[in-house]
Amino acid sequence: MKRLLVGAIALLVLAPAVPALVPAAGAARPSIDSLLADLARGGEPARIARQALARRGREAVPALTALASSPDAHQRWEAVNLLGVIGDPSGIPALVRAALRDPDVHARWRASWALHAADDGTVVPRLLRALDSADREESRNAAAALSVFGRGEAVDVLHAMLESADPWRQWEAANALGVVNDDSTAGRLVRLLPRADRSVRREIVLALERLGDPAAVPALRAALEREPDPLVAAAMRSALRRLAP
């Protein structure tokens, strides 16, 4: 009996380990539909799905184009973001629609970035046509998108947007005018500064700093004396250090 026990123990010690199971080579990849379902789940599944969809490249573009019309604003953002990451020109029509017409500002601005990433030379002409649209909102959205391309044709519409009653449109215009502008831009921003709300004031100050026009210094100093918001005041001090060192 003792010899049997010793032999059994020896077999347990010396027996080779069972190899771990690994996925079979050539295992089927997840379908595009299953990846889109994971994208909608959020969290870690969405992160993995986002990476997998980007790797699928052009194969994923038709499904992402459809997703760009989702009723869910976040899913539309995911769609246009991935179309930009993939950068395939076949996604441009959906991105133009999103940049010009998406009601969600975050999806719209991400679509403008994606258009720049995927541009095959046809995007700016499309946006310039929309800039002349009789639809005022489409024209404004085209101006914002054209600023991503550094196109000065957008400046007149952006100047008009500064006078909008919508603070978001004012913010959007100030942000874009920090990139594309003319000699009158700094004065227009300075005139809006005292009557703008907090987020718009900060964006105006950031735009003035980017413009680098010392003529804005007196207005910034006067505004700083009465500025109640610490974040806006900090932006003003930063701009003054650059414009009046």
C-alpha cells in the first residue's frame, strides 16, 4: 500500500500540466452589428468596440454612416468620431450632413473635426455652398466647420453670429474667430465682452489672446476690474500677460 501511495504521488508531481485553452486560430471576428451593440453599452465594452471598429476601417463605414442618423445624440457622436478616425472619404457625405444639420452641438463639432481628418479635397467646396444657403442655421454651421479648415470666407457669417441672442452661437463664433478673422474681429469681440455671459466672456478672452492684438489691452484691463468669475478673470490675466508683457 505504501508503494502504491508513493507511486501515485510521483505521478501527480511528474505529470505534465494540461495546456491552457486558447482561442482557435482563425476564430470568427465579431460582426459589425455586435460591435455597434457593444458601443451603445458604454464603459469598457464600448472602448473595446471603438478600437475594433476603427481597425475594421472601410468595412465599418456603411454601418457608421447609418448610426450617424441615430436618435441618440451620443451614438451620433460616436459614429462621426469613428468616421474621422477611419478617415475614409466614403464617410464624407454623412459627415457633411452631421456638420451642417445635427441638432447636437457636440456631434456637430466632432463632425467638423472628422471632415478635416477624412478630407479628399471635396469638403471645402461643399461647405462653401452651404455657407451661401438661405437656411441661416445651415449657413452658420458651415461657417463654424470652415473655421476648422482655416477658411476666411466664414468670417462675415461668424461676425454676424456674435450678435445672436443664443449664447451658444456667440461662444461658437468667438471660438472660430480665434482661428479665422480679419482686422475688425478684435473690436467686435471687445464690444461683446461686457454684455456676454460667463462662458462666452471666457471664450472671447481666449480668442483675443490668440489674435494677439494689443489694441484689446485697455478693454481687457477694464473688464478685469469688474469680472466676478475667477476662471474668466484668470483668462483675462493670461491674455494681458501675452498682449502687454
